[in-house]
Amino acid sequence: MTFKAIIFDLDGTLLDTIEDLTDSMNAALAGLGYPERSIAETKQLVGDGLATFVRRVLPPSVSDDPDITARLTERMRAEYRRHNSVKTRLYGGLAELLDALTERAIAMAVLSNKPHDSTLEIVKKYFQRWTFGAVFGARDGVPIKPDPAAALEIATILHLAPAEILYLGDTNTDMWTANAAGMFAVGALWGFRTAAELKQAGARILLRHPLDLLTLLN
């Protein structure tokens, strides 16, 4: 297989963000008097954008209340701005992987459903050593994953055909995105979801460690 670029998901693929996401959301929930969520629950609730995350963490009786969801969204944004790098860390082997891809002149990009401003801030904070051809979070006017629009936009920016791009992510949303875009879908087992979910969503290959990705490159 010959790939000229890698698109990475962010949360659960490049960075272990689950504790900061959980702590921030729990602080926001507590501020409104709603029950907190566990890390195990948060792993299943994130991945489809902040608006969906907010609805999923709330009790069903209020999850569609526009006033409550708006207030929780605002609180979550504020909490996460303050606490997005308290416990967040690169997964083991990620730095070595990015170094190896850079040495091989493989183009790299990041595509997240995290709000765009947070995505840019976190990538800048944790990945200053490496160059990404595109870094996109959720942007106004662009449908979020699993819609393939942003992934295809990245392909255009990199001047590559979708089939020349490997897409690495840790959720069903990522696998659906990759396949919808005509890219090679690879599941990251070190992330937030299970092998069964990734396979069912169309993962072509599952990797247990970041450096295993190098075995897919010529």
C-alpha cells in the first residue's frame, strides 16, 4: 500500500484527552445541578461534536431543552478552555510515529469534531515539533464528521486523491468518515472505543500501537 498522507483524528488518536474532557464537563454539569459522568461513560459520549456531547450527558428529560443545552455548552466551553491541558498527554509512541512520518515526507493533517478554535489551540500546544498540512475542527458552514466534506477538503489542500490518504481514528464516526471520503480507514485501539465498534464501522485494519502504522507504509 502506498499512502502519501495521513489524516489523524485528535481526541483518542493523537491525544489522550478523556480526563480533561470528563473533568470539564462534570464541572459544567455540577454548575447547573446535574449528575456527573464517569470516564467510561465519557468515552462513549464524545466524538460527534460538542452539541451532541452536551445532549448526551444531560438527563433525557432535559436533553432537548434549548435553554439548558445552551447554558451547558457555554459552561463546558469555558471550563475546557481553562482545563484542556491539565491531564491531556500524547499517547505512547505518538511522538516517534510523527518523527518517522516526517522523515519519510508523509504529509499529515488533523481532523476533529472538537470546536475549531480548541482544535487549533491544542494542536499548537502539543505538536509544535511537527508540521500539519491542515488542522480542522468543527467549523461554521462545514458539516462535521462523519460527513466526508472536511476530509475531502484536506485532500484538495494536500493535492492528493482520497485513495492516497490513510485515515487514522478511534471511533465509528472516524471509520464512517474515512470510507465515505474514499480513504483507507484504520482503527486506533489505544483510543476511546472497542475493536468491535471499529470493525463494524468499516475499519480496514486495526492497530494496537501507534508505531504499528509504519508497517502499512512502503
